[in-house]
Amino acid sequence: MKKLSVIMIFLFIVTFLTISCKNEPMKEKSQGIDPVKLWSKITKESNYTKWSFWPDHKGMKPGVAPHGPLHKVFVNKLALNAKKAPLPYGSIVVKENYSKAKELKAITVMYKIKDYNPTKGDWFWAKYTPKGKADKFGKPKGCVNCHGAKADNDHVMVRTIK
Ligand code: HEC
């Protein structure tokens, strides 16, 4: 009988530890910041290629390093309709990055999530291959620091939000 209760207590502890360890990534995913889910959100749930351009940044435009020589920037309705910085939570900005020969090379995304990164504009950053594999995501220093130069414009580079 004694042996049995020792085993029971052991099993209980193992179960408890397993559940509490799994909790962390689960929490992140439920906030919508899993790059796989974000990709599905911008391709299946609502296809970003059908979204609008900002009225003063339409179609294919020249860009600078590190993003590549040509790009298109698509925005969801929340970002499109915003009249001033900061953009509202839920805003998504998707940038297609092209080579000089107009070949799609990468897709970079900014997704505004409440309390995700409060001192840096609460943006979740991701860089995908054209097939949707996330190369970089989260709070990569490169993205955060360079775009930080436009913190007063909510980290948006291509246009002034007004
Ligand atoms: C060295 C500076 C620099 C770095 C690093 C950088 N960006 Fe950018 N980003 C820019 C500039 C400049 C633009 C304006 C468009 C252009 O020139 O291509 C831009 C535009 C964008 C846009 C379109 C919205 C906007 O802000 O204008 C997105 C989305 C974006 N970048 C995502 C990312 C992601 C994701 C990363 C990291 C993987 C990243 N950027 C890293 C400089 C940078």
C-alpha cells in the first residue's frame, strides 16, 4: 500500500511538471504570435495580396537595403484606416521584397499586438521565404533597432502616418 502511494505521488509530480513546462509556449501561441499561425492568418484567413496599399504608397516601389531594390506594402483595414500614429492593435503590414528582376525574394511582416513589446511599439516582426517559412520572427534586434529610428511614426518607414 505504501509503495502504491509513493508511485501515485511520483506520477502526480511528473504530470504537474509536464503541464507547467508546456504552458509557456502555449501562452505565446494563444496571443497569436506563433509565426506559423500568423502566416496562415495572412494567407488563408485573409489573403494579404487582396488587401490595400496605403494611398500614398501604391504598387511596386523602389526600396533600400536590407529589404531589396523593389517592394510592395500591403496593409489590413485597421492599418489602412488609421489616421494617426500609433496604429491600432491588430494592424498588420506585409511587405513583399523583390529583386531587380522583380522576383519575389522575401516577405516581411509587422503585426501590432497589445503588450507584446510595450517599449518598442508592441510590434511582432517576421521574415518569411516566399513559401512561408519563417526565417526570423519575434523581436529580432535588426528589425527593432533599425525601425526604431521611426519610433515617433510607430516604427513605420515608408510613409508618415497622418
Ligand atoms: C537597416 C534598417 C532596416 C532593418 C534591419 C529592417 N528594416 Fe524593415 N524597413 C526599412 C526601410 C528603410 C523600410 C522602407 C522600405 C524600403 O526601403 O524597403 C522598411 C520597411 C519595412 C516594412 C514596411 C512598413 C514600413 O515600416 O515601412 C516592413 C513590414 C518591414 N520593413 C519589416 C522588417 C522586418 C520584419 C525586419 C527584420 C527581419 C526589418 N524590417 C528589418 C529598414 C529596415
